[in-house]
Amino acid sequence: MARLQSKSFKLKRAYDLAFAPDAKLVATISRDVLLWDTSARKRLLSVHPLSHPSHLDFSPDGTRLAIKSTSGRIVVIDAVTGETLTDCDNEREGEGAPLYFTPQGDSLVDASWNGALTARHSATGTVIFRESVGGMVSELTTGADRTTFAYTISRPPATNTEPPPEDSIMVRRWPFTANRSSVMPVARRFIRCISLSPSASRLAVLYGAPPKTLEICDVATGRILASAEVELGGSGTSLGWSPGESLLGCVERRGISLFQSATLLRTHLIEMPYPASVSFSPHGGLLGLASWQQGRVLDMTEVSPHELHANVAS
């Protein structure tokens, strides 16, 4: 019997990555934006639509890719040709949280360290909603259907001798003009990363100074469902849920760990230098790993529980 070809392949240096909705493409960012064919396991194109890209997201139909830079500038490119379709020309808004398309792909949502939660038309860049949330927004996440968003609000300490107050976690349904934000009954100091599960029923929270506590909370009640100690120290902080929500990926010091989401029992440690980001493909067949040295896409059918490259954390 002929052996099936592995779907795993190596990427170039990558700070972050994202799969297209059909998982036929994966996009990575470093100095440039690269698009890869996951079936052919090869790079399709490399473009440089803006300097210092930091976040990216595919449109729901997979035809466009939105990219945000460290200055806050947002562009939208064609996912096949790499042509720039929209330049929001908004670099003065400053650094901030990730960006996401809304359910129909007609709007983009992002937030800034200056405290602005913004939605703009994805085809023109025109701002259609903006609200000052009263603090710095460094984290923004959404569920699989993009109808529920969660974000953090950080505020400075009252005096130089006091610690900062706990960060708030807010939840808001799309469209923002018809729904107000609600405070999730969970507050933590020094939140470094949050990630909504695909169903938006659970939220993974990584926090601490240094960040070493990973929790999974019920979004509706704030109840802590699971907790674990992690060892940060990679080249970024990143959390990623599998589509079925059974697994949660987390960037750690030695590589990228996978946890059972129900218990936060670590089942795998994929050792790699300078780990930066983790993402499952929408159908769960592939696992994307970004690294400042060399990223990878792994075929999940080759990943046996507790046996991944013989690198399992105790």
C-alpha cells in the first residue's frame, strides 16, 4: 500500500500566522507577508504592503487578508495576488490589539493602546464605529462565527507606589451599534493574552508578572473551569483553540505546548527555538507554529497523544 504523503512542512521565520477558512492557505508575517499553499506545501507569494506587520486575519470567504502593523496602520490585500485592496492610512492610531473581520467580511474590528475600540468598512477603511473604553486595550479576541468579541482594559496605578488595578475583561456582541459591552465577572492583574473558544462559551486567560498562570473561564459566569502553571519566555504570547475545543495551544519558553482544555493537563510539548504563535486550522487537520527562527505546519494525523516528537512535559 502506498504511504500517504505527510502534510507537514516548514515555514520561514514568522511572528504570527493565520489559516484561511478552508485551510488551503496559511499566511505568515515577519518583515514581509507570505502566503503558503498547504496542499502543495510551498510558498505562493511574498509581499510587503506595509512596514512592521504584527497581526493578520483572513476574511470569512478567504479571499482577502487584513494586516495590522505595530504603528496601527491597517491594509487589506488580495489573498491570491497579494495586491493591496484597501489602505486605511491610520498609522497615527498607534499600536494595539489584533484585528478581525466581522461575520459578513464587510467590517474590520480592532483596538488600540490609546483606548479606542474601532470598526471600519473593510473595502474603504471608513470608520463606522469608535468608542473610548477608558483604558489601554492590548488584547482582543473573537469566536469562530465572529459575533462575540472579548477585550481587555488596563489602567495605570493611582500612585507610583501602588500596583496597577486588575485588568477588566469586556464582552461585546456584533454589531457594536446595537449591543453594549458587558464586564465579564473575572478580573486579573497583568493579563498578557486572552482567547475565546470557537463557540465563545469559554475564555482562556494568561496573566501574571511574570505571566505564569493559565486559566479557562466560563464566559457567562466567570467561573474558573481549569488552571495550570506555564513557563513563559518565548518570543511572544499566544493561545489557540482546536476547532472542537478539546485542545488549547500555548507558547512557552521551550516551545509550544498543547493542553487538554477540560483539565489543562499538558499533553504535548513541541520544542522549537523562539516560539511566537500557535494556531489550529479551521477544520483541525493542521497545526501552525510560528517561530522567530523557523515556523512549521504540522499534520495533526501524525500527532499521537503523549508522543509528539517524544517531547512531552511531565
